[in-house]
Amino acid sequence: MTNPVDRTANIEMPQSMIHCVQAHENSFWNSIGILANRTGWMSPRHTASALHYYREQYEGSCTIEDCSFTINDGDTPLIAIIAQRLDSDAGKTLASFNNAMICIEDPELSHAKARSLCIEQFDLIAKQADNGIRFRDELPNGEMSFLSRHLLAYGASLDTTLNRVIDLKPDESDLKRNIRKRYKSFINWGNRELQPIVLDSEKLTWSEMDVFRNLHAEAAGRQTRTEESWRRQQSIVEAGEGFVVAGHIGDELVSAGMFFTSKHNCYYGSSASRRDLFEKPLFHSVLWKAILHAKAMGCTWFDVGEEIYPNQPAHPARSDKDVNISAFKTGFGGSTIPYLDIMLENMEQ
């Protein structure tokens, strides 16, 4: 996925001092922010608040070591790896909690010496992982990363996940032109009847989040997550890295969605709608409101989620419900972007 981002044309580099900045160092997240700004890409699943959310899920069940690092040339970050090693009874897994680890590279400033040091540092970490290495390459620079090629050379396997991603840079009128034709009347209905509102760090209260939690349990037929998990998601919103969109009929919440953000990317996390009102287009206006809000925040990409077909992915097989949900998401425009999921049993194989 190529990002046409304006970069500072004349970045003055200090005398070349290629070095590694570890996750525990004070400058680490500043380096991540600089790199994200220059590349125009940062996974909402790997922000500081998102990692804190996932860490709390795992604490007590395994030992966690944050293995994240950046490769800097002087004060200028060139490459970042965000990864955690989870040590449980099954062994040591290198990933990023529920998600795969990621790599961010500045394609204009990075060079062979920086990649070489990154591989050296990565191998020191990865060779201690005896229960699998999981890496996702979202192709932010439009091509397979050097880390993907490195893992494949060690014998890693590769699966492709298809995701629906909306480019938010066009004007709102252009975005709306790409929506499936019949969805436009559904959005108009929802805007009129539900009047969706954005609940961000300044507006979301626990009482509102709790109503969303109960609606989600009612729609699913069970509690899928603990109350503590919902409270941790509220903390992501409070940190400015997420928001909720809520639609009401009268005073009753009938549809809501949770969305996670970085400075440049927005990811559709979860949603729920009243089951007894499924014949009405409840969520269309809620999702559209989220897309417009993400654009207003300055996000340039909106990840609607995985795109599923009857035999893709083949494993695990997906239900007709999953296929139908995916078809719903594609109605909001965007492009199908392949993500590469790379898995290696261990570095010694």
C-alpha cells in the first residue's frame, strides 16, 4: 500500500551513528512517532495504549518481555520493530500479544547498514523464541519488507489475509460516491432516525460504555469479554487512541461501534446492534459517521477489517455469517489490500 506522504525534503542527519533504541528508553515512543509521521502509517493495534490494553490481558498467565526497538541514525529513526516475547508453559512466542509483530521502515532514509543492524538485533531476540514467531507485513511501502524476506529465508510459511482499506485523503463527496448505491439511503435513514454521535476522550463515560457492553452481550447472546476488558478499552479512548460511535432511538442505544486510531490509521474494532431491529439499516450511518470522524482527526487510512470469501481464507473455514459481514463492509468503498502473515516455528529449523 503506497502512501503519498509529504516528507521534509532536507532532513539534516548528524554524523552517522547507527544505533538501537530499546523499548524501555525514554526516547523510544518519540522515535516511533517521528517514524510514523514520516511514513504516514502506524497500526492502531500497536500504539502505546493498545499495547497496555493487551498486556493487562496477558499478565498473570505468562511472563512478558517487550522486545520492541528502533534503529536510529543519530536522532533520526529509520526502522522500528514492535514485538513482545510471551513466555508460557507452551514456550516462548514472539508476536505482539493477540496480534503479530510489525515492522515500520522509512523507505527514503533507511539504508543497508540500518537494515543489517536491525536483522542482527532481531535475530538475538527471535532465536530465544521456541514456540513460534508471528509477523504481519501490511506492505505500507507498497512492497514486501526486508524482515519478511529474512524470515522466509529461514523457512517461514506465508498466508495472505485480505483487508478492506479506505483511503481517506479524497474529499467527503468523493468518498460518498464510492459507497454502494443502496447504502446511501440507509445512511440518510440512520442519520435522521439514530442521529449517531461520536464519543471520544472528552465525551465517553463508563455509564455509556457499560450500555454498549450490555448491548454487545445481548446481540451476541452471551458476554464475550469481561467488564474489565471493556474498561481497558475505555482507557484507550481516554488516551486519545480510539472512539465510540453511538446511535439511539429515543433514549435507547440501538447500535454502536468501537474504533481504534493512531495518528494516521483507524481500525474498526467491534460493534453491536439490537437483534430485534435487524430488519432496519442500523449500523450503516454509525460506520459512515466513524469514517468521517477518522478523516476529520487526520487519519489517512480506515481499515474496515478482513475481507472474507467462501474459500478465503481456507483455514480456518469461515461461516456464511462471516462472508455476509465482509460483504457489508465492502459496500463503503475502499480497496482490497493483501496483508502477509508470516509464521516461523523457530529460527533453528
